[in-house]
Amino acid sequence: QGSPMQLAIVNGGFVLPLIPMRSRIVSALLLLVTTSVVARGWLVQPEGGSESPSAAARKHSDHRVIVRYAGTSTDPWVARTEIEKRVEKMQAQASVVSVQTLPRVGMALVSLVSAEAGEQLVEDLQRDESVELAVPDTWVSAFDLFGENTAGTADTSPALRTRRAPWPAQCSAHPACRMRGLVGNCCPADDGMMLSCCAPHNENLVSLRTYNGTYISANPDGVVSQVAGALRDSEKFDFFVHVDDSVSFRSHFGKYLTVDEQGVVRANSEQVGDSEKFEMVKDEEGMVSLKSLLGEYLTAEEPGVIWADRENASAWEQFSMLQQAGPDQRFTDDPALPKLWGMHNYKGFDIAAPEAWKVWTGEVGKGVTVAVIDTGIDYTHDDLSEQMWVNPLEIPDNGIDDDENGYVDDVHGADFANEDGDPMDDNMHGTHCAGTIAGIGNNAVGVAGVAWRGVRLMALKFLDAHGSGRTSDAIRAIDYAVAHGAKIASNSWGGGGSSSALRAAIEHTEVAGMLFTAAAGNEANNNDEVPSFPANYDIPNVISVASITPEGDLSYFSCYGNSTVHVAAPGSGIYSTVPHNSYDTLSGTSMATPHVSGLAALVWMYRPQLSMHQVKKIIVGSVRPLPALDGKVITGGLINAKNALEAAWAFKPPR
């Protein structure tokens, strides 16, 4: 984070794949970005983070071919026997180092002594009628922008900058209003506010704490003052954001804060006009200053009194805006919750997580396993350890492969990049994604994930310390996930080239009933024209995810596609867990995808009888339409947890 960067040129056996005589597949590593370096088609490595000699040697010497045989049984036990019989002759060849069977995806992974041997094997296998596919291995990378902290700030990069249009005024444009049979204009409503079904939230209940620790209070007579002590209803305000980005506050007694020409602040207005609107300025520490449209700031310098008579904002003109739970919301006690704008954002461009948590949190029930196919997970993190999947057939730390799956002590998953059973994250990318999916909530520590109880995080590491990995290792991770019953696979990685082997593996996950979420990519491309895989695979269980900003715009880096990208989720400036009990802010479609994975887990725990296809239909069918996403993603909308749970309740499970 913040260190100088050096570029490692993609070359030789390190990144370029073996090129077969007939089926030419060239991998393309998408960008990894720091705040100062953009690497397009290059692998970015932090200075001082060089690979171990053994890992580097393995990359240069381990040449692989992925093979799938025609007519392989869908029963993994039968498939294993069939594949083992078919590769017997191959194993006897001097050029073959090893062969690993992947029965859940019906494949074999062949390691060879040289690139030339791999090319010759592919050519030979393509003449074998029993072989459905034989392709060389390729390389992919993580989809994130390291260290880009944009939370709460406007996304002003010129690339793909989309100006936010006014909120649609017609009830018919909003699914929730349309479902209630409402017609005509819904914004503004009679009191100058949007109807609740059109509004970003049914409620935004806040308190304003002054510099000296008191709270702004409004009594039934409209008197506004400062009070100390425990919060009462008179210190809670409904908070509204207008289409012009000004804000208003309505007291518990139904009256709006208003400022007159003398700077007197009252709470006695029943309508919203210019006097009831404030410009809100937010600093890097999250403090807010409120400037009336007359140009004066609210101040709490005089004890017990609130005025609006300051031309400039000092400490006395700064307030902490504290979110309070309304009757239709539930907030956790995690101290970093205010930083999680993707869960709840005062501007309303979030996934409505507190409204969903009021309905369901996953604290009871059977739970669901989510495979995080990434750089691994720090499974000792205080905000993740209780959520980790545990292999029931493996005895920890006994040095024995108890379940005979090829990995010793694979208690929480496996490491396919380093060929062992310890998926500890040596990057931070996977741990960051895991925190957004299922960081433990209501533990008074750090953050809360979308599904903060009941999830079992399966750590499947195939990306190395620099965020790059092999397609064959991704396939091995997928095979492991299917074998151990994961219901959701979260994939915040990709590359430019299509792999028929990877596609076949994902098709097997559909047969197994697994949902496959995938990051759309960070090159700001139209994926309809420049595909990015695995997100672009047109397979029924795939959900491709774009990224939005706190302002509701498409993130400047996000790939999009009106016919290839399904939904958008928060991805700019996302705060989450990183290794060593730490937290950090990252940006990318990598950060958007875990929001969708977490929502899928929440829906599935809420209605465990639903099929995978139903869960996908619920997620893509319950989005909140956003003007900036119209024509950019298939649904034109941002995922919405509250809408998804409401939709899930109405679905009938398959017979």
C-alpha cells in the first residue's frame, strides 16, 4: 500500500500460454492498478514482494495441458475410474511429469517437462476421438485497484464518466411502486419528498452530534437546541437527499429544520423549500458541515443553542451524523459500519442491507458454504474466523491427508498455487472479498458482511502473492468446491482469453447446482464487444458484476455490457478485512462481486429450498434501477437486498 511499484514483464513460460497447433488461446492479464501506476496487460508486482525461488522455478518449469474426455460419467466416483484408465498410457510417456484427475469437472490435468512436449501432446490428443478437448494452461489475475480510496467522494475520472440523471419521476419506473399498483408521478410527493417505494430507503434515521458531544434536538414546539445524555426520539431526524444533492432533516414530530434570514434554526416547517435545504460538506474523517442555502453554516459553539450564522466551517461547525435504526431496519454494532457505504449510504446508492437484516441475518438455520476462489483467506482474522468452513473429514495439523483428496490438513480449503492444504492469504485480495461476503456482524469488531452469520467461507487459493494464477489451478479449485458441497463460488478475477476447459468446468458447476458470481473486469471495456472471462461465459449459473460509486454512477474503471453484464454492486472505495487483523479500502469489480455473493448466501439461507436458478432469478430480478446503469448492464440496476428477500418469500421451491 503506497509503496513504489515495479512492472514484471509478461514473458516466456511465466505468463504466456503454450500455443497448440490448432486451438490458439492467448491469456491476457487485465489491469492491476495502484493510485499511481496503471498496468494494462502487464502484471504489477509490489516492490519487495518478489516470489520465492521455488515458486518462480515452478512457474517456468511446470507446463500443463488440460484434458477432457468425451462421455465421462457425471458420477464423480465413476468418472475418476474412467479418467484414470484413459490416462494410463499417457502417464507412461517420458515427457509427462504427472497427471491429476478432476472427476467433479470430468477432466485431467497433465504436467509436462517442456512447452514443446505440451504442444506435441495437444496435437496428438486432438487426433484422439475420445478426447473432447485438450488445451494449454493460461494465466489470469485479480480484478482490483489496490489502495484506491474513493469512499464518499465523487468519481471524477474522465474514463466512462456518466453524469447522474435526475431520479425517474414515474411510478411505473420503479418495480416496488408498480407492484403496489401506483401510477403517475412519485417524485416529488405532496410534502416535497419521494414516495417510500421510490426513495432510496424507506427511512434514513440519523442523529447529529456536535463537536462537544451534545446532540441537536427538536422539541414539539419547534425549538432546536443542544442536549446532552442518552438519545431520545427528539434527537432523531429523518434524513432526505434531494435530486439536486441538497439535504433536509425532519424531526420526530414531522417538522423540517429551517433557517430564517437572521440565522435562527427552527423545526416548524411542514413543507420543503429553499429554507429547509442544506448543502452537506463531508471531510475525510466523516464529519459533516451543513450550509444553508443562504450561505451560512450551522454552528454549535454557543452552549445549548444552534445557529446558522457562520461564513466558514471550523470545529464548532462540524457534526458527526450517526445512523439510527428505524422500525424497518437493523444495524449491527460493528464500529466500522459507517464506512460500509455499500451496505448503507446516506445518498441512497447502496444495497439496502439494514432493511434486509431486519428481515433475516442468517443467525439461525443450516447456513450455506461460499467458495472464495482467490488469493486465499486469513482464516485467523477476528472478523472471519468463526465464519470459516471446516472440512469435517480432515484432522487439523496431523500431517495426514485424512480424507485422501490429495491435500494434507486442508481444514479450511486448499492452496492450489503452492500445492498444499493451507489457503492462508499472502496478498490481501481474497481476505478483503471474504469480509464483504460474510464478515462477522454484531461482534463489536470491525466490519459486517452482507451475510454476517451462517455462512461458511471455503478458502480456495489459486492466485499467488502477486494476484496471478493459472487457469488449471482455478479449475482445480472449482473441482474442490463442487466436491465439498459449496453452493456459491465467488470469483473476483479474470483475463481476456476464453478457455474451453474453464467453460466446461463452470458448466459442471451448473449441473452441481452452484451459483458462479464473476467480476466483469476493470478495463472500462464494453464486454459485449471486448469479452472478459469467466464473466462473459453465457452459462445459466453465472452472474457477471459491474461496479458503482457512492454517487450511483458506473465506476470509471468498471467493464459493462448491455447484453453480457447482469447487475452492478458497490465497488469503489470498499472497506473490508485484510490479513493480520487489519482493514483497508480497495476498489474494483473484485469488490463489487462479493456483495452479490453475500446477497446470494443471504437469500439462500432465508429460503434454503430454492434452486440455484431461482436464486439467480431473484437477485437479477429485484434490482433497483439506476439511470447511470441504463444500457450498461442487462438489468439496468443495482442489487437490492431488501427487494431480494421480499422476492424470495414469494417464490415456490421446485418440486
